[in-house]
Amino acid sequence: MLYMQVLEKDYSHPETLVDTDWVSRHVSDSTVRVAEVDYDPVANYSNGHVPGAVLFDWKKDLNDPLTRDILSKTQLEELLGKNGVTNDTTLVLYGDFNNWFAAYAFWDLKYYGVEKVKLMNGGRKKWLLEDRQVTKELPSYPHSTFKAKNPDEKVRAYKDYVLQSYRKAGKALVDVRSVKEFTGEILAPPEYPTEHAQRGGHIPGAVNIPWAQAVNDADGTFKKRQDLEQLYRAKGIVPEKEIITYCRIGERSSHTWFALKYLLGYPNVRNYDGSWTEWGNSVRFPIEK
């Protein structure tokens, strides 16, 4: 069943978001490349994906294989090049878990200055809910050349920066994990019970606004601007402050980072991708429960 779709035009940067109708109309457009970003490609991409969509494997493609870090500038250029993406290509990202990992990929790309990149609102969940066409066919595109820019460190936070920032005037930390993770009742989300830090809790002074509060339960699309503004302002997350988002490994916080920076237009938002797996394992780093 297909639904009528109307994207929220009041977002600060509506051009960074497209609906499933738009993607359906552009799957054969040579100037557009669709990429599914998955944590578990076997359970998702391999079982059927948007026709023509390439796969970005979160673990293999978007992280350095040796260093606890995101992919390098060269690795990004190679990833996009082997999938036929040029600097003139419009790249549309979507994925599982209501676009957790697609938002992470979007953040990666913006870190390296990629301009023509968008999220498909609602991700894989919405595409399947609407019973749209999927295929198991693996696409192949001519190799291309892509040139990324040097890292934009204004969109990223590191643990020492966070240590210097927490509880300072003009700065605010948003922990987007579940309430039980925030309080320290559990060390990891139910989806990943073995992937956790040594200690539970949260960074001192952080406010808890679970990432899922920004989306509609029915289809995973982002809520209206007015609802998003009320959600964040009620907890003191206002555009006048520098905002730092974090979660467990940086994927859920990328989703909130996107909502704050591109949907609400907050001018100074950083994603702390080291997040709780780094902070909760660091010696003498303070926590609250």
C-alpha cells in the first residue's frame, strides 16, 4: 500500500531529506545513487533492497579496520568511487533501525565536506511498510573519481573536548540512549547485549532525550518542526548553545545531530562518536547515575 507523502517544508534544510516517493521516481536516474547503510547487511540488504541501491556496510565500509575511528578521507573517496559516485552525483542514504546508520553515514560524509547527500525519510522501514519494490540483484556501476574535502572538526567532538565542556555555560550534552542506559540500569541496549562499557550511567550534566522521540512510531519519519522544537527546548537544548550529542557508538546520536543541525538549523552541533563505549571505559572520567 502506498501513502500520500508531504515533507515538512518548515525544516531549516528540507533539501537534505527526501521521501520514498522521490526515491521511487529517481531509482533509474543516472545523476542519483541510492545507498542502503546497514549494521547487519545479511538480515537486511541481502533480503531485498531498493532497486539499484548499493550497500554501505557500517562495520566494514564506514569504520577503519584497525583504529577505533571512522573511515579516512582516502577510504571515503575509494568507497564512493567504487560505487560510481562523483562529486556531481546526488547520494541518497537510507537504512535499518529507522536510519540510525544512514544518519551516521550522512555525518561521516559531512565531516569530509560531501555536499550532495540526503536521507530518505523513514528509511528501510517505511519503504517496506509501503510494499514498494525490492530486489536481491546486486548493482554494478563504472568506477568513478570522487574528491572529498579535509575534515570539518566543527561537527565532531572527542572525549577530551567533552571533558572540558560538560557543565560549562553555553554548552549542553544530549544523551540520546534509552532511559535505562542513561540511568545505568543496563549497560547496553537490548539489540546489542554484549556490546557495552565497564560502567553504566551518563556524562555529568547531560540531559536524556532518547533519539526515538524525534520520529513517528508508525513509520520512522521525522516529526514536524514544531514538535521537534518543543521536544528539545523543553530540556534546555536551544540553538544559542553549543550542543554535543552522544549515545553508545555514535550512530543514534548522529540521528539526533541531523535533526538538530539540518531540520531545526542549530548552528553549532557536534557528534561525540566515541560516545559511551569510550567514556564509560575511560579511567577517571566522571559519570553520573
